Amino acid sequence: MRHEDTVIAVIGVLQGMTNFIWFCRQADEQFPTNVDGSLNNATSSIPYSDAQLDAGVLNMTSLGGCFRQGPGLIGITGQGTLTFSARNMRVNDVYVFRVIVVKGERSDVAETRLSIVPGSPPAVDVGSVSKYF
């Protein structure tokens, strides 16, 4: 994915799924977990806007994660589409996106790795978990 491109991830929107909980980390990090092993969602990160990126927000110290605010929950929940500028990420880094999809009492998890490299790839489709719904 080219650094200037926009990342778009779409999951299961057409299957009537309504609750999506997104997480992200760098490939060499772990998702923060609770004592019981479940994913910790106490802190969240939000992709920076183009205006924030243009203002130099990325010059601040990185705490890791996809948006330099630490690994874990992405503060955009409930949406089956996740869109942000790839400028939030560093070229040559690998990121892991995980989404928990909930429909009623059922849930499933999808995960993908995203490598940021020079060039111009298409939009990213994380995948479908509709086989369980």
C-alpha cells in the first residue's frame, strides 16, 4: 500500500451485521489483553485526519500501534467500514487488523496483515465472516 493512499476495510455489511469492534497493532506487538485473555478495550486510538497529519502530528513520539497511539482498540466501533489515510502509517511496516463482528448472540473474528510499501495498490478488503451468520 502506498503511503499516500487511503485504506478501506469492509466486512459483512450486506449480511445485516451491525456491531463491529476494530483493533490494530504493529506486527511485532501484541494486542493488550485482560487477565482472562480477552482483548482489552480500555484505551483506543483514532486515525489522524489529513489536517492533523499536515500539521505535523506524526512528529510526536510514537506509542506503537497503527496510529502511533498504542496497540489495541480503534476508536471507530459499530461500523463495517474502516477508512483512513495510510499516511498514518510508516512505509515498510506491517500492521495487523482484527475485527470482532457481532450479530445477536453470535460473534466471530477476522484478521489480516497490511504491509505499507511503495506503489499504488487497490483498496483493502479484510474479508467476510458471513459463513457464521
